[in-house]
Amino acid sequence: IRKIAVFTSGGDAPGMNAAIRAVTRAAIVNKLKVTGIRRGYQGMIEGDFVALRSSDVSGILQLGGTMLQTARSDEFRTAAGREQAYQQLKKAEIDAVVVIGGDGSFTGALVMSQEYNIPFIGIPATIDNDMYGTDYTIGYETALNSVVEAVDKIRDTARSHGRIFFVEVMGREAGLLALTSGIACGAEVILIPESNEQHIELEKFLHKGYKKKETSGIIMVAEGDEAGGAMKIAEKVRNEHPDLDVRVSILGHIQRGGSPTAKDRVNATRMGVAAIEALLDDQKSMMIGITNEKIVHVPFNKAVKLNHSIDNNLLDIHKLMNR
Ligand code: ATP
């Protein structure tokens, strides 16, 4: 291979820039030319390409978001869209591609590489940390710290006023961010899609005899919990316990942005370099992961099909803290 392309796809995550920088510089050191594809698969279809030199990725290591921008592309889900994308890659003489994104992005890469002879290597970047086969996805650690910082502030008000706050964090299908931030913030209850037992814990907490203005609590709610989000569950609790002062805080997009933590930067750099090494090693349709602090290679079809399960020990630890 002589020329590679790199792009970001799906939701943005802090540390994507660090990964773009690492891929670019590792490729250049190995005498490969690098093209950045702007706006994910949509930019691939439209041929929105930009040449990347080492100096083009200067000063981005510490920035959140992605300098190449990202997008969701319905067109790429069609065979005609992928055909157009392939023609654009061919025209630009691109021999291999590094995709930085989540499981949807890797599914797209898998589909395209089955139709056309073009190798893809994936770098997992999603604040949910829900990919099978890797302990880390880029952005998760930063998002976790952002949530903890925000909830610590909410805790001040909850305590001062004796209020119960339902705090909603991102995670439509995965509750790890809610679970770990809940442990880090000493949340009284954590509601996640992976375990409906937590609703029993909520009832126990509410029945403990907590009376208005006497005490307070933080209930972490993952977006995808069966209750249907913090608003809905808070409304139900308000109706059932009119004596409690119940509030809701939806953290929203502050969880996605911001400067990546040191760990996200280091992991993104390691994975970026490993992606280029994998391509030079003739690998394809592989996700680069980090397990037990070591770089691992996970086939796309495993990474996207299997779920990253919740560590039940974390749930047990949380329960123990709230006995
Ligand atoms: P996040 O975890 O942030 O959601 P993601 O990579 O899973 O990131 P998606 O929106 O699911 O984000 O996928 C990104 C893009 O990948 C889609 O917009 C689409 O263009 C492409 N894609 C996803 N699934 C497929 C598929 N089955 N076939 C072709 N392309 C796909």
C-alpha cells in the first residue's frame, strides 16, 4: 500500500483528533501518503478529501471533537452509495482506510470490504465504551470525568436543599457510563438498561423514610433505561411520593465535548500507531482494541455482533456502598 485514508464517523468523541494525528504521523513515518476524508461516509461518497501532512495535525492532540468532522450517512447504507464511495477512493488512489468510530461505522466498513477489495482497520471511539473486545474506546474516560464533575456540582444543590435529583447521562443501549460515574459520585441508585433489578433498589431508597428537606440523593439514569429516561421516571416518583422534592438534570451534550484526558490521548495514540502497523501487516476488517493494557486485534464481525457486557462486580460494589 502507498496511500491511506483516515476518517471519523458516527458520534464525535474526545480523543478522535489524537487518533487522527497518530494515524497520520505513523503512516508518514512509514512512507505512506495520507488523505483525510471529511464528514464520514458522506464525505467519502462526495469525494470530500484533504491531503494530510504531519504539520496539518499539529496542535489538535488536546482538542475535543474531530478536525475532519463526522456525519451519519443514509446514502452509504445503499449499494449505490457504497459504489460511489469506492469510485471516489479509487480515483484518489487510496489503497487502505482507517475508520475511527463506533459499531455502526465498523458495520459499514465490513459491508464495503465484502463488496470491494479495500482493507479497513477500525479504531473504536465512542463515549459509551460498549464495543466487544476492547476495555477502552476513545472518549469514554473523558466523558466519565465530565459527568463526575457535573454531578459533584448537582450534589451541592441536592444536599443544600434536601432534593432528590434524577441525573440522565448518555447511553441508549449501554449503561457503563452511568454505572461508573454513579460509583464515582456516590449515587444512591443507578438505573441502566442492562439490569432492571435497579428499580427495586430505587423503591427501597424511596421508602427508607426519606422526608422532604431531611435528606437528598442522586439517582443516575442511563438514557436507555427501561423507565424511558430521567423525565419519565421522575414524574412517576413525584406522583407516588408527593412529599419528596424531586428534580431532573439531563446532562446532554456537555458529556461529549471537551479536551481529552491524558488516558484518552495515550490510548488514541497507541491505537492510531497500531492501526498503521496492522495495515502494513496486510490485516483487514480488524478493530484495534486495548485489553489488559495491551493492544489487541478484534475482527469487525466479532466487534459489531457481540455485546460488551456490564461487569456485575461493579453493580455489587455499588450496592455494598448503599446498604
Ligand atoms: P456511535 O456509537 O456514536 O453511534 P457509530 O459508528 O455506531 O457511532 P452509526 O450512526 O451507527 O454510528 O453509524 C455511522 C455510519 O455508518 C452510518 O451513518 C452509516 O453511514 C454507516 N453504517 C452503519 N450501519 C451500516 C450498515 N449496516 N451498512 C452500511 N453502512 C452502515
